[in-house]
Amino acid sequence: MGGSYSRPVQGNIVAGAVTVNIPLNRHANRTHLQVVLTGANTFSVDSTQDSIHWDQAVLDSAVNLQPPNSIRADPSTAIWEEEQASGTVDLSLKLNAPVAALRIVKTVGAGTAVYRIQQS
């Protein structure tokens, strides 16, 4: 029958310095990330085993959506491990271990980027 695949997660990263936190299925064994850049960008990719469920924009607006006794972590205090050091070219990254979330940190860039994540 073959393996099961989840729907891809896709998104856009705007121009300028920005951090994108992407919660994932922590029970998937493999994660494939593609980042396609348009224009000049510098970015890195990190992963965490900590469950996150809100975006930095929610934290910045001081709105706490965390349910009581939640095991979910604030993305700014999660333990992040670098998967891809700072780069300036399109990226295709395969992780063969479960991860709860990915973080794309764009430090420099007038250009934009598109990411696509597929888990199985």
C-alpha cells in the first residue's frame, strides 16, 4: 500500500528580516522542506522537538491563546537546533527524524521566499 503522507504545508516569506515558526506533526518520521528564493536573501533553518502552536505575531500582540496546563512552548523559549546554516540559495532539506516544528529565520533580504513542507 505504501506510506502515508500528510498534506503539504506551504507559505510565503515576505521581504525584510522575519522569523517564521511552522508547527508540524511531531509523529511523522520524515520531513522534507523546500525553500525557493526570489531576489537576494540570507536565511537559516532550525528544528525543535518542542510543540508550538502560535505564531510570533500572536506573541507580539500580547494575546495568549495557550489553554490551561498546556504542554506547548512559546516559540521564543523553545529549544531550537540548527538544521541549515545561513544560506543564500534555494534549499531542499530532508530530515529523517520526527520534529515538532521548523523555524525559518530570514536575516537579510529585499527578496521574498516560498516554503513547502511535506511529512510522512
